[in-house]
Amino acid sequence: MSHWAWLIPALPAIAAVVGLFTARWMPGGPAVPAIAGTAGALGVAVAALAVVEDAPARIRESSVEWSPIGGMTLHVGTRMDGLAAVVAVMVCVVALLVQIYSTAYMAGDPRYSAYAAEVSLFTAAMLLVVVASDLFELLIGWEVMGLCSYLLIGHYWQTEGARAAAVKAFITTRIGDTGFLFGIFVLGLGAHTFDISGVTEQASSLSHTTVTAGALLLLAGVVGKSAQFPLHVWLPDAMAGPTPISALIHAATMVAAGIFLLARLYPVFVAAPVALTVLGIIACITMLGAALAALADDDLKRVLAWSTVSQLAYMAAGLAVGGWTASVYHLLAHAAFKALLFLAAGSVLRTVGTNLMSEMGGLWRAMPVTSITAAIGALALAGVPPFAGAFSKDGILAAARERGGGLGTAVFVVGLVTLAVTAAYVTRLFVRTFLGGYRGRAQLHESPLVMTGPLVLLSALVLALGLPALPHRYGVSRWLGAPPSTRSLHVGIGEVALTTLIALVSIGAVLLLHSRRPATDPVAVLGPVARPLARAFYVDEVYDTTLVRPVRALARGVVRVDSGGVDAVVVDAGRTAGFAGGALRRLQRGNIQGYLTGLVAGVLVVVISVSLAVAR
Amino acid sequence: MTTTSAMLPVLLAVPAAGAAVLTLAPLSDRAARLVGVVTTSAALVVSVVLAADFDYGNGARLQHVIDVRWLPALDVRFHLGVDGISLPLVLLTTLLTLLCAIHTVGSTPEPGRPRQLLALMLLLEVGVLGTFVAADLIVFFVFFEIVLIPMYFLINIWGGPGRRVAAVKFILYTLLGSALMLVGFLVIYSQAGTFDMVRLGREHGAHLSSGIQLLAFVLLMLGFGIKSPMWPLHTWLPDAHTEAPTVGSVLLAGVLLKMGTYGLIRIAVDEVPDGARRAAPALAVLAVVGIGYAALACLGQRDLKRLVAFSSVGHMGFVLLGIATLTPIGLQAALIGNVAHGVITGLLFFLAGAVKDRFHTSELDELGGGLLAKLPMTGGAMLFAAIASLGLPGLAGFWGEMLAMLGAYSPGGGSSRPLFVTLMALAGVGTILTAVYFLAMLRRIDFGIVADRWRDVAMRDVAVTDVVAWTPLVVLAVAIGVWPRIVLAVGESAVSGLLR
Amino acid sequence: MHLALAVVLSALLFGVGVYGVLARRNAVALLMAVELMLNAANLDLVAFDAYWRDRLHGGQVFALFLVVIAAAEVGVGLAIVLAVFRLRDTSDVDELTELAEHEPAQVADVTG
């Protein structure tokens, strides 16, 4: 496998380049290279999975010399194990479905060829992150993903919202990425290698400060890319991009890259418990805060975005308490049901022409397939068994309970509360969109097969992914090679019963509110509390005042200082020379006797000083 | 190896001959452009042959050396040679000059006269190449000065409305730098007794007292700092770039700025290492201030070319930071940062020049938006260049910035670690600000809706010469970004040799 | 005769000559004062030659040099004064200021 694993990121990359430059002449349009590339990568990834199946914890690495830097050498190559293979397959599946779905969703878009190429490039970059063997190689994939995210969020760049959102996304993640880069420095220089294997193997033998500092800095990158507090602000705005992109990038893959990084480099974090505690705290804050924000937003996609932030926090919390397998399982489950929900949302948005749930309602009659698949996704998100997402969440809560201590208890309690809120907001979403009476004015119809097909496939996947919770041939524990000192996945009946009960109570409460007053938003029952929730606790406003405005003012100040201050010194030096010349000019009066007087005076001075010097 | 090789004199003679032909022969405009392209292609071919013939295993040693008597009364020999540090810069110079000549075929700036324009460009090329291959301090100084006059005329005759002021400012300020540099050379000579750079490098400051070394380094730092440019000696750059014609800006940013940092590496660090060690923290602080200051200044700019000019100050700040760390990693950062900046900012200035040609203005407010809609290829190239310039990993600009910060994480020369790590963090903030201003720039001109006043104006997107001129730079930006070895491996042994 | 007498006389004559050069307005008077200075120097040379009595008689030789130079200088000088007088109808030195630096009409501020 070492010899062909590199094809996994390479095929979509080639497809991107081919698609971009030959779009005009390709029979079948730009979709052909895009779908072909992604399908090829999927094939190779499945083959890789088959190879690692027997020993998922064993690492199969292959690399070549890349570049000398200072005294060290960088290598570039692939590092496959169970985790990498499974995640690669997941990425390829979602990417492929999104590409197929996009052929209908983006039909008629004049820039479709650029779109398809960017999605291919993005897929290649994410796969590079997954299979990378070197930290800088991973960073390249990481940042190229960020670039594609920027380009795709800004796809509708004629609109101000898309432009602003794209920049916000890039800059916010860049802030995190700077910390990430410094973390690579600390760990790489500490371990004298930038190979991921080298760093993870030596993690326990590095000095405590080194590994803690490195882990905390890496966390900055995770927080940025996976949209955790305080760098979460870009994800809801990123919904300005086309919905298939929201499904691919902002639900299933790019944002999951942060969680993947944590899982990949887990030995480093295990060696730095402080970092895990910090991660846990951030996760708890994010989990609940985002869920509450989802409860009050009127925009369908923004609710799903907040939901993603919250679910990612679940995964992060799981990793913080040692539930490695449970977290990765949740990553996979979330990819499936969130992609499903987003694509269903896309189907809805394409029909009704608006994002706002206040103008939807009653769509189940006209869009049965979309509604049913969305219901499946919603139940999975709420954590109702046997759908995917139920057992993974339970696994995380179980790991938290097992760990105990302050962190474990906090994660457990916050996790349960968030579960309730999650079930509530997803029910609200479903109710406002699909139930009741239609409040809008568009012509309602079901979406074409090319769009509903992927929805059905994903629903099947969501149903199927409930099964891997069990420790059997297709059990998730068997396919992932969990690092040592992590808790294995096991779901107790008590856990499942408790969480299902909470979920069902929440769902029931919202349904009750809806049936009493079908026309109003169920969140209105919260009264004045709804306002700050809808504004996401005003975090955006705080950033605007404390960061954006001062930087702009500072920029204006610097420009003034440059032309008025620094440059003024130079220009004034020139002017001084001019003035001095002008002043000296006045000595030349043209009067010979004046010159001679000066001469005589000078001679006298010289003679006197010389005689005095000689006399001494 | 003391065999005399004729390659370097040939390398210098080719553009000189071209310049002579263009000046003396009464050629038509078309013939002049042809001569320009042919000469610069020939120079590129010679430099490629030089690179092919280069012994990469021995990168630390000067190769293709020529060492003959020149001015015995001044103790000056005509000593040329190329090693792992100068080779990439030589290739960069010949490539960029060729691309500029090709650009001139496509469009010559007001008031025309391609004969004189190309003659001056070729003379400029001689000066720059001579600087990079000089192995004697006075030879270095002579070629350094040769560069100034053609650039002055380039700005003064073919420049924009404010060209007189910009040209005078440029030449007087850089002459001041040259004067300081010369004094530095003389200080070194006064104690070392030789101008020969190879001998001085081998001695590594052994015969120079610590005080003299510090004095010499400070003088050289100021002199080269004006050229690099180093904050706060940078104010000549924005004016010069804004008023210069496209080819002037490309050569100024792509090649001339490298002369300053090259001088610092080759002369200051190699020959007065003690002075370098003592002054390194100051250099690093000024470099990082430059990074942040330039980023903020870019954010507030209203003119596209001025924005790109300030971005140069920021990028060279990273190069200077790399030098100040006095580590192999830091110097490697400087080398690859130099090449990457030359490629990427050269491309940016080509694009800015193209925009200015089509729209007859480079004011951001007047350009409006929608460049991607109006001129798709130009807009797309601008998008690429901006992304490359903000240091996206995977493209050339990343390595220079990253290695400079990596070098700062564990600085050499006994410098204070806490200081340098703080500077590294500030430089990291600088990269964030760099992304901010480039994305803000793209948002203003590339994206958005085409402004009313331009909607019905017919504009040609790209000419053949544009595609030919831009493509090598795009390819190099990706190639160096993905495979940095092609620059880093060349200078590896030379760099470690510098820091013994 | 004591050397001091000649030297003092020479100094006094030189002083009168300097006064005349710096203070007289008439160009011819200025030239006469220059003559006076030259002859004072001559007197000095002769006096010192008498004092040293060296074999080459350098003082006397240089005195003769000076006589010739003074004559030549007066010839050229008076010719110039005559030409100027014919042109400008004045021989007042204060009137002859063509070599002065005038304030330029407009300062070309190249520093911008």
C-alpha cells in the first residue's frame, strides 16, 4: 500500500487542474473530471481500508526526502492506519455525493467549472491532511482547505454577504493556524523531527513544558478550524456559500479536520493533561452555547451551522476525557447525518427560495422524500437510537462518566443538558420547516432524482451507522486502531435509556408547543431570553469593537505616520539642504572688497593660530 | 580552484553588448524590442548553463571564478565567482529581465522609446548580475552603483505623474545608503588590509577588533537596510514603485531589493560576524516592526501599486528577521524568501501594471470591483498572486516566512531567546495582518460588481505577451512552494559555511 | 641699519596697502594700493637680503621677480579698469557686482 496510498489525495488534485483548464472542451461538462477524480480516490481509499483491516493500529508509512531545513530534513509521504483509512473513505463518500448533488443544485451557474475544480482541490487537500506523514505536509493540506473554503464560501461573490463571510472565515482560521504553526515548531524542534510518527512516538519523552506548550498551540489550530469558542464566529456566516459546500466543508470534512488532528496526534495530548483540560473546558462552553444559539436562529442553514459547532464540541469533549473511539465514531456519524441534513436543506432552499424558516412550513406534503430523509437526519442528530449519533454520543458520555473528576463530571452534565437542547432545536427546525401550514409564496415541488438520490443514500448510511457501535465485524472499534490509554467504546443500557428519554422528552415538549400554536416559533416561549440567543450572545459584536475597529483605526494611523512622520524626516532633510544652500547663497554679494575682507580675516586667523602653536 | 573561467564575464558581457547595440545602432522600435528579447534570452541561457555546470555538492565554494589584476594601486582585483547563495539570485535576475523584455514587446509605457528603455534595462541587468557575482568589495560597490542610474532614468522618463520627485528621492536615498556602505567597506579594509571577499570570508573577522566589527556592521546594516528596505529607511520605496513603469517596478521589487539582503548575508554576516552577533537583536526588532508596520500601512492604502510596494517592505522584513537569527534555518529562510518574493511580487507588479494599463488608474476607489468578471484571466492571476503573497502553505511565499519564524524560535549567535520568541509571535501576528490586507484588496477589486463607469468600456483581458510573461512566475510559485528543495538544497552548504 | 627699521616700515606700508584695497572705491586707487602692498613685500625682501647676505642673494632675485610681476599685473589691471570704464562709465568697485548670486525667480523644490 505504501506505493499507491499517495493516489488518494493525488487523484482529486489532478481532477481539479484538469477540470479548471479543460472545462470548455470536456464532453459532459466540468462535472466529469470532478466526479471521476473523487470516485477514483474513493476506490483507492476503500482498497486501503481493506489492507489495514487486519491490524488497524499498525502504521504503514512511506515517505521520500522532501527538503533540508537547517540541520534537519523534512520528508513527505503517506501514513496509513485504521483511522486514516476510515476517515479517507468517509471524506470520499461525502465528497462524491456532494459532487453528484451539485450537478443539479448548481445547474445554470456560470462559474460551475471553477466550483467543481475548487471542490476537487478541496477534497485533495482534506485527503492530504488525512494521509500526511509529516506535519508541514499536513499543514499544506490544512491551509489549502482553508483557501478552497474561502473561495467556495465566496462563490456568490457578487453579494456583499458572501464576500464578507469568506474573508471572515479565512482570517479567523488563520489566527488559529498561526498558533498551529508555532505548535509544530515547538513539537518538531523538541522531537528533532517533523514526522508525525516521530512526534507521537517521542511525545511522552519530551520535556513537560515543551509538550504542553506544543499541545496548547496545536489546540489553537483545532479551535480555529473546528469552529470552537472563541474562534467559532466564522461558521454561521459561512452559510452564505452554496448549500452543497456547507454540507461538504462545513459539516462533514474541513471542520472535522481539527477533531481528526486531535485524534491523529493523541499521544501528544495524552502527555499534556493540561491541554486536554483546556480542550474540555472550551468544548463544554461551545457545546451548550452553540446549541442555545441554534435554538433561536430563524435561518435554516445557520441553525445547522450552530448545530455543527455544538456537535464538534461533543467530539472535542470526548477526546478530552479519553473517549477516542467514541469521538471518532461520532465524527463519522455526524458526517453522515449532518451532510444529510444540509443536502435536505439545500433541496428545500432551492424550492422555496429563502433561508428563513418563518417563510417555510408544511413542506412535507409537496416534498415527501426530502421530509422523510430530513426526519431521519433529525432523529440521528437528536440522538435517538438506532440511528447514527445515538450510540456515539452515549459513548462520549460514558467515557466522561468513567473518567470522573472535575472534567469528566462537567462534560457529562453539560453533555446531557446539551442533548436536551439539541433535541429541542432540531425538532423546532423540523417543525418550522416541514410541518404546519406553508407561510411562503413559492411553487412547491420535490427536487430531482440527482438530488434526492444522495439524500436516500445518506439516510441508509445514517441508519446503518448505528450498528458499528457493537463490537463485531463491522464494529467501529475493530476498524479504528485506538491509541493506548484511551477508553474503549461500550454503551450501557442505562446510558442509552437515559439519553433516549431526555431526547424524547425534549422532542415531545417542542411538538406540544407547536401543536398548541402552530403558527408561532416555539422558541418564543422563552420570551426575552430569545434575543441574546438569536444574536449568539453578541460575540460578533464584541469582536467588532475590540478587534476589527481598532485595527482599521491603527491602519489609518500608520499611513498618516508614514507620510507625515517617517517620510517627513526624509523630505525635510532634503528641504534643509535646499535652505542651507539658499542661506549660503546670500554670502555671494558680488562685492570684491567683501571677499577680500574675508580673505584677510582668514589669513590673520591662520597666522595667529600657527604662531601660537609654534610658540608653544 | 583558481582556474580562470570565462563564464561570468560572458554573463556580464551579453547584456552589456545588448545595451551598447541598442544605444549606438539606429534601430526601429520593432528591431529594438527584438534585440531586447534576444539579449535577455541569451543571458538566461548563459545563467542556465552556469547552473547546469555548477557543482552542487560544493555549494559553499565559489565557482566559475575569475581573478585578475585590475587596480593594483587600490589593492583591488577583478574577482568574480558564484556559489550556492548567489546562483538562485542570478537565475532569478535573468529570468525576470527576460520577462520584462517580453512585456515591453506587448506594451511600452509612455512616452515610448523602447530602444532607450531596453538599453537601460540591460544596463541595469549588468549591474545587478555583477553585484551578485562580485567577489571583491570594490567590484561589488561599482556594480551596486551601476544599478542606480538606469533605474533613476527608468522612473524619471517612463514613470507616472509624480515621477520627478520619486526618482530624485530614490536615487538620493539609495546613494546615501551606498555611501554608508562604502564607508563600511573602508572600515573593514583599514584593519583587514584586503578587499577580497573570499579572504575576508575565510578570516571571518579574525583580524578585526570587536569595536571595528560592530562599527562596520552598523554602517553596512544602514547602507543595505536602505536598499532592503528596512524600517524606518523604507520611505523611498512606495513612491518609487508607484511612479515607476511596470518593468521598473518588477525589476525594482524582484531584483534590486535582493541586492540589499544579499549584501547583508554575503558581506556583513560573513566578514564581521562579531558585529553581526551584537547588532542582531536590533536588526530583528527593526525587521519585525517593519512586518507589522507594513501590514497596517497596506491595510490603509488607496492605491494598488503602493499597496504592493508596502507588501514588499513586509516580506523583506521576514528576510531580515531570518538573517538576524544567525542560524542556518534563518539564513535559508532569507535565501528562499528572497527568491519567492522576487517571483511573487514580480508577478503582482506585472498584474498591477496590467490593471493600470487597462483602467488608466490604480486607485482602488476608482477601480471598483468585479475584476474577475470583467477581466477573468487577469483577475484570476491577481487572486493567485495575492494568495501566494500572503504566504499560503503550498506556495513559495510560505517557506521564507515559516523558516524565518522557525529560526527565531531558537536563535543563534548568543541572542536572547525570550526576545526572539516574542518577535516570532509578533511576526506571526504580522502574517495574520498580511492575510487581512490581501483579502481586503481582493474583496475590493477582484470580487464584487463591476462599477458603472467601467461596465461598457471594452478592455482586452490578456495579450499573448502577458500570458508568456506571467506563466513562468505562476509555475515557479507553485513549484518552489511544493518542492522547496530546488532553492534550499542549493544554498545549504554555503549557509553552514557562513556561520562557522 | 637695523633690520627692525625696514621690517616695521614694510609692515606699515603693507597695512596702508591693505586698508586701501579694502576701503577705496575707485578701482585705480585699489590698484595703487595693491602696488603699495607688493612694494612693501619688496622692501622686506631687500632688507632681509642685506641681513642674511647669502651667496645666491635670493632676496634680491625675488625682489626683481616681484618688480616684473607688479608691472605686469598693473598693466593688465589698468587695461581691465579702462575697459570696464568704457562700458559702464564708472570705476566705482561697489557698482561692479555681476558675480553676485541672485535669488532665483522660483525655487525648484525637488524634494516635493
